[in-house]
Amino acid sequence: PMVPLGDSLKPGMTDPRVPALRARLAVTEGVAKAAPPGGETLYGDELVAAVQAFQARHGLEIDGIAGNRTIIALNVPVADRIEALIVAMERWRWMPDELGDDHLMVNIAGFDLRFVRDGQLADHMAVVVGKPYHKTPVFSHMVKTIEFNPYWYVPSSIAINEELPKLKSDPARLAALGFEAVQGDRVIPVTAIDWRRYGPGNFPFSLRQRPGPRNALGRAKFLFPNKFNVYLHDTPARSLFARAERAFSHGCVRLHRPIDLAEEVLAMQGGWSRQRIDGVLASGDRTVVPVKTELPVHITYFTAWVDKGQANFRSDIYKQDEKLVAALAGKTISW
């Protein structure tokens, strides 16, 4: 059943659309089809809890308010949801036959990471992924090292397009953030360079940010060398994790609790307690720790999956489902 759009339904309100909302939630969320006598138009506790359950399964803000984003998701046709499941099954067909008894799995569309240990879910955390015009790629690899107190070596495209204008206008600001220029074996303070002389095609420096509280990679990064130059890392931008949709990075994956994950991963090989990790972090020294225990990492893109017997759906943030549906139907469409 369709639910009409309108003003946001908040707990305790009465609204003529509530019967339509109840009818819809009775289909998938287990709400009683009949309202209690006198409560036909009341948006009460039972419906609020059902809306929250629906929001959780669809990656929406879990506030119990039936606003237009929630109602639009409620009104997605069943055929579209079935199509998402078919696309998900096709994507599973592309996955490695063996994921590994121990592995990390990032779902870009789900904005989450799962750490599986001995075939069981050991941890689950929020992540930030690439913007639609800086897409995080889909691939599998093997974690090789964890780096604490890392340097951030700024990719040349970001250095020229985003950081160079800042260097031209206020190099002292970037110096205060820990940035420095590297030319061959020389490390040069960014305030010692006349940046007005440089631009695209004429940028003979590498730009890096020293370890510290403002470092863009935070306190740790997980490396699995790949052609995309993508890795998992910490971030000082913690407020983004409070958002329901989290596509804000340049392609790498930012972790909500990277130190917890480092502790869990290094516990597999012994010799690294949380106390030891905290000591390394407190030192401020860049420290590279080899991951000796085999640990696959799978970066995936699923807009539909089942979790604890419940169907979950997410927005197609990179607009990839439509292209895959066309390919499955034998149609040509630009990727």
C-alpha cells in the first residue's frame, strides 16, 4: 500500500494518513492490521517502533519520524526491491569462493565494516566512503601492515587542486596543520616557498602532513597495497559518523573505531595488547606493524542483503544498480 506524502508524522500526532501507514507497516514490520478503537489516526508507540525498525533496515536516520524520506522509501515498489535482490545475488557471484575464516568486509552502499573472526561476526562499525565523484572501488586484497601515527602523503591531484590554492593564500595555516613539502631528499617548510610560482604541470613537490591530532588519516591506517591507492584509516572528522549516509571521502575508507579494530586484528598474532598500542600512539612516532596473520579485506557494493533474517536495503549512491540491471538484460549502457 502507498502512503501519501505530506508533513512529517511525529510521535503522538494524529493524521488521516496513519491508516495507510499502518497498512504498509503491517506488510513488512509486523504491525497489527487493525488499530485500537479510537486510535485509527493516532501515530502512537506501536507505529513509531515499526517505523524505527523500517528506518534501521533501510539505512535511514532512526528517529521514528515518518518524514518524506522515510515515506518515499516505504513507497518503493516491490518490483524494485526484488530487482535489488537480484543485483545483490549477481554481485555475490563475483565474490571470491572463499572469503576467509578471518576477514574484513566493507560494504560501500551500507557505510559499514564487519570483522569476521573464525567465521563469526566479531565487530561491526560505521565507515565513511568515497563521494560519488571519488568512488571507493570494489576489490579484494590482503591486509599487510597497520601504521600508527601515519604521515599523510597527499595525492598529487588533491595537492594541486585543493591544497595549492590554500598554500597560495595562507601557507602559515597549512604549516600549523602539520603540512610540509618534500623535494627529493629535502623537507621544506611550506612557508619557505613562493607558491604563486607553481600550478598544474609545474608542481615539483610532494606534500605531506606530519603525524598529529589534525592529521587527515588520524592515528592509524590499514594498508593493503593496491593499484587504487585505497586503504582504511582513522579520521579527525568524527561528526560525519553521526550521519545516516556517509559518502564524503576521496575514495579511502574512514573507520569509526580504528584503534579497536587494530587491537582485534593484532590480537590474532599476539604480542600487541591495547596497552602497547596506546603507548605507541602516545609516543607520536610513526610505527609500522606487519600483519603476519593472513587477513583478506573485501571492499564490496551491496544495496540489498539479509541480516539476522531481515531484508536490508540501501540507496544506490553510485548509481550502479541500474547499469548492472541493464547488463543482465543484455542492454548496453555507459559505465
